Amino acid sequence: MKSRVTEGAGIDKTQNGYFLKIPAGDSSSYRFAQIDDYFGLPRRKFPHHSLTLSLRAKTSGISLPGTWGFGLWNDPFGMSLGFGGRRWQLPALPNAAWFFGASQENHLSFRDQPAHGFLAQAFRSPKFHPLLIPTGLVFPFSRRQTRKLLSRVIDEESSALSLEVTQWHAYRLEWSPKRVTWVVDDAIVFESPVSPNPPLGLVIWIDNQFAAFPPDGKIRFGVLENPEPAWMEISDLSLV
């Protein structure tokens, strides 16, 4: 696995896991700390076709500015604009299953599912679809139309989780070709037949970024001020 951070952020190894932290700052710069197992790979070589991810985690706040979480995705954005700041590559439709924490500025949904807060969330998309071409052409002129086009081809399900994330909890994500199950403290909190298309990569991160695809069509991306340092600690990480 690779650890990547921006200036002033850090990832410290603990006795049983990792401590990911970003410094306080204004909205002029992107700050992130991330652990993943796909950096530098083309999407077709991402390592996972099914996986059970287990870990324990807690964060420094209930609603941190930006996003944080852990799970699996295909890194669809393909540029530093999208969560994680990886090297540029062509964008793709999203495939993901994760525990996702998002401040209220976020609206990561194309079908009016729960879109911010602490979520159990999954996206399934074809690896290529003809609508990618008109979507790319329409985006600069009609963002509402872009969202409508994306909602036709991206399947998604999510559930808002009521949880005190500043306390330690045990999380488990079980991803198989037909189903995804989210488990917290040995209790199933959500199940979905929306299983993302493989291959996917593991991602564990915290950042000050937001992405919004709201029903009004005003698609927005950007970075947020976080007046206080923010952190997430994980332990007992297991991939099976």
C-alpha cells in the first residue's frame, strides 16, 4: 500500500494501524492524506475483484469539512480535481463501495439518494457507455442535462448511518459480484445488490474537498476551509 499526503498533512504509523491528519487551512488549497493500493496502476490492473475489508476507526469530528472514509473505488475522476489527487488519466463512470463521510457541501448522488453525512454507499456503472461522449460535450453548457444523463447509466444506493464517528467502531465491508454488505460493530447496517464493476482499488482517506451533483443541476467542485486540524485513526486493518 502507498501513503500519499499534501504539504503539512501526514500519515503516522501506530502500533496497530495509521493516523491520517490534515492541517487547518483556508479554502485556497487542497489538503489530503490517503492510503491506497492502486497508485500508478491503470484501472484495468486495479487489484480487487471481490473483497472483505475490516478495520476499526474514529475521527476528530462528527462533520469534518470535506470528505473522509474507507472502501473501494475505480478512481473515476482521473485528475487532481477528484478525491485523492492522483495523476491524470481519462475520466470514467464511477464504481465504488465504501463508508463515506461527507460534509453538507457535498452531494455525491445522481439519483437523489442520501448524499452527505455518514453513508454506506455503492455505485455501479458500465466501464464505457455511449453517453460518456454527449455528457462530455454537454457538461460546459448544461450541467442539469449532464446530471440527467449520468443518472440514466449510473446505478446507486446509499443509506445514511447514525453513528458517533468520534468513537471507536468496528467496520466491515463485504463486496462480492452480486452484493455489498456494510457491517458496524458486528451488526449489518445496510445491504445492496448494487455491486460495483471490478477491478477496484482500496482507498482510505481524509481531505478538505467537496463534490456536488445536486438536483438543481448546479454541479460544483472545490475545497473547503477547515478551521481546525482534522484526523482519522484506523486500526486492525484486514483485507480478505
